[in-house]
Amino acid sequence: MPELPEVEVTRRSFVAAIEGAQVLSADLGKPLRWPLGCAPEQLTGRVVRTVERRGKYLLVALDQGWLLLHLGMSGSLLFSSHLPPPGVHDHFELVTSNGTLRLHDPRRFGAVVYVDSLADPQAHKLLGHLGMEPLSPAFELAAFGAALKQRKTAIKQVLLCGDVVVGVGNIYASEALFLAGIRPTARAASLSRPRVARLYGAIRDVLTRALEKGGSTLRDFSSANGESGHFQLDAMVYGRVGLPCKVCASPIKLIRQGQRSSFYCPVCQKR
Ligand SMILES: [Zn+2]
């Protein structure tokens, strides 16, 4: 599943190239997770102002309205002026004067939704519940700590939920908790201030490193200019059950939390 760093790397890979482009056509393949929300012909003639990101949504700002794109479980975007004809898994294309933005999504959990404004109820439904952006200056330690104090559930599940902080998926949550020395099952509300501070730093650290290295934790990830993501997170715990901890050599453990795998070191993450 594409996570926040992949989505941000994707955005950066085509934002400059698509800015100022005029939409020539929007073409749909098989249905995606939600309907487009307008007739595709309505997009013809509009101009792409820029591409922003909120959580794992890419927000394509048009001179009138927005396209909200989500990569779902298996989606990837390509932007190029030389694309082969669409294949069976290509379900959306925005053909512009600068090139074509194409969504390739074999499992079709991705989405492209048009809204007139970000205040539109549909936009609010998709974006309104999203937590703080972990890489933005608005992500503040005090606010993070205050939000965790309200949660009685396990910290790992609070991170995955995305309503406190967005974009910390399973891999990054596991790694950040390891770096912070916090067991995934620890109750969020019970974390002391120094531990919250360590976790806050660890989340920024893990995501920043993933972003710098090209952001790929997904095997078939490619950023929108077709360049393969070359970064495999150098995981300390994720996917390493039974292998020795890279810090203390204890075998890494695996538990299930809310249908998701949690990897941790029983020594480095005592509680
Ligand atoms: Zn260890």
C-alpha cells in the first residue's frame, strides 16, 4: 500500500511538470472506489494550478475546482507526454497540454473525485477527519501529546487510525515505536511526556528518511515520471520476526493488533 512518503514523492515527481497545463480530456476506465463526481467533459479546458497533498490524498488544484486522488491499495501515477495506450489496469487519465497523468490501479481501491471546492461536503467527508501532517510545522509536540492523552487504546492503533497524525502506516508506525522504545501495545494515554517526545521525534525521523531516499516500501512503486522508487526502508523490526534485534540481538516478536501485524523487540521496547 502506498504510504505518505510514496505519495509525497509521487507529488514532487510531477508537480512542476503539470503546473499551468490545460486539460484536454479526462478519460475513465473501469469504476474506481468512488465515482468521479462530474461528467469528465466538464474538466476539458480547465487549467492545473498546482498539486498539493493532504494525508495520502493528492489534491490537484484546477483554475476551477479540485481533483482529489487517492492511490488506494495498489495505485500508482505516471505523468508523461509519451505514454503507451492505456492497459487493462489504467482507470483514469487526465490528458493535458503538458502530458498525461495516468492512474494505474490493479485492485481499483484508488479514487479520483472532483469537487467544486474543499468546503464541499464530499471533500469534507474524505479530508475532514484527517489528523496532523507529520512533516509540516503545524505538527507540534504539545498538540500531539494532548491528543494522545485522550486515547485509551494501544499507541500503535492510535497511530494507524490517522485522526491524530496522518500518514503513519503499519511499517512506519512499527519503526517509529522501535526508535522510541515504546511497545506497540502501550496505552496512548499512559505515555509519559519524555516518551511522547521520543515518539514525536521518531515519527518525523522515519518519515523524513523515507522521503529523502525516494519513499518506497512498495515493491511495484514508481513515482509519476516512471522512475522506480529505490528506497527500501532499512527496517529495524518490520518484517523481521524471529531475526535478531539490530540493537540487542533478542529475537523480534510479532503480534496481531486489530488485524495488523506489529513487530517489536521485547527488550528494547519493554513497555
Ligand atoms: Zn532490541
